[in-house]
Amino acid sequence: MFGRDHGVRLSRLTATALATAAIAAGCVGAPTIGEPGKLTVVTTTTVFADLVSNVGGDLVSATSLVPKNADVHTFEPRPADVRTIASAKLLVMNGLGLDDWLRKTITNAAAEGTPLLQLGVDLPGAALLPGDTSGTQNPHLFMDVKYAELYVDRIAAALASADPGHSTAYGLQAAAYKQQLETLDGWVRAQIATIPEPNRRIVTFHDAFPYYAREYGITIVGVAVEAPGQDPNAGYTAQLVAAIKNAGVKAIFSESQFPTKLIDQLAAEANCKVVANLYDDALGDPPVSTYEGLIRWDTTQLVQGLS
């Protein structure tokens, strides 16, 4: 039902260690996830669950495997997640290395024929940026609001395919949400324009913001860690400190779920400040409990940190 750029069909439930663990934990046979009468959609992150909820409205029940304020890169599915995945009528992930752990889990957990939507893979109209290792692409396309609108189109098509009787409603709700995102995109541009141009240079904890930076005119001088969970060596850190000083970077930005020890050390050596409350792969508490709230929050922190 989906082409190569939209997803793949999944195999039948098989007996594996994960499924066995789920049975031992008492998960198999428990009530299904979701709400009666609604299409059950399971996503990898809270960001995608929010996008799905905005397109699906009252017709959809969206559940995220990764909880709020958590790190999708290092997330390890639990036995209880088998039950959640098995209940899904549609599975949604990003792909491109962000949440590929889901593919290993669903092979052994999803019901036969459950569609898998990979939002970032072969996204029409997207110009991919390189990832942190050779031959990979950066997966954080959704941090560019324009690309988030393309995600919305894919979600609407997937929901309509899984639930044809409500395809018109999904289309209308997607169109309305895209109008909100258009307004959001314009707001971001206006806010970034208030930052003096020489100040629009930043360092981030990891490489989650290149699409945002490219779209909205921010220069990323470097990242503190090339991949989450991997500490940099002394030579890399020394080069980064020199780059920060040479570029006149005003602030190092990090996400709220990561420890600040490393960036505090960098900031002390480079004589700049730290802003450690950004969000990207996961939502948090209000006002960062929606995708729109996330983008507005991060933009506000950038403006305050660089102006």
C-alpha cells in the first residue's frame, strides 16, 4: 500500500527473546493500547506522536514508545513495548539512523501487514545533510518547519491508507495543521532576524540542529559530541575550543536531557555561556509539550542567548 519512500510491510509475530521476555513480564494477553473506535498509531517519539495527533484529531489514538524528556538515540525498547507495538494499526518512525532500533523490535512484535511509515526516508523535496559518520545522513529534518510540513503530508496519506473511511477528514485536518506550521515558520524567521547577524553562530551538544540552522540562517561552528553517548577526545575538544574563540561564539546550546558537565567545561575554556534547555527529539512538559511549542521554545532560547 505504501511505496518504497513511504514504508515497508512487516513480518508475522515470531518467537524471540524479546517476545519471550514480554510473556514473562505478563504483557501478552493484556488489554490493547489505544481507545475504542480510534485508529491506534504507535510512534517512536513524542514529537511524531504530536504530529500524528494534529493530523488525526479525534479519529486517532497516538502513543509514543520513547517517553517525554528521553533520548531517542540511546533508547532501548522494553518488554512492555511489545504489547504496544502489537496493538498498532500504523507504526511511525523517522529512520535515517535516529530510531532504527524500532525495526529490530517490530520484526518480532508487530502483527502481519502492519504498515510502517518512515517519515525521513526518501522524503520528496528534502535536501539531506551528512550525518556523523561517513555515508550517513542527518536524521533531524523535522527541526526545519518546512520539512515538518512534508512529514504532515506523509502522515495524512498513511492515515488515509490505514483508515480509508476517514480520508477526507485526515486531509482537511492536515491542511489546517499545515497552516499553523506556516504561521510558525514565519514567526521563527521574524525572531531570528532580531539577532545581530555576527552573533548567529552557535555550538550545540550534538548534531541535531543543522536543518533548523540552514533554513533560518544560523551557523553551527561545531558540536560538543559527534554522536550521543560518545565522549570526545582531548584533541577534538581543543580544536573545538579554538573554533569557538575564532568565530566569536556567544553560547553553547544543549538539550535538557543531556548532562552539562562537558559543555560547562567547554564554555569555561572558550569564555562563552551555556544554554542547556533546548529540545529536539523529544517533547517535555508545557510549554514544550507539542511540536509547535518545542520550536517556539528553542527559538526563544536562541534569541535570548545570542542577542
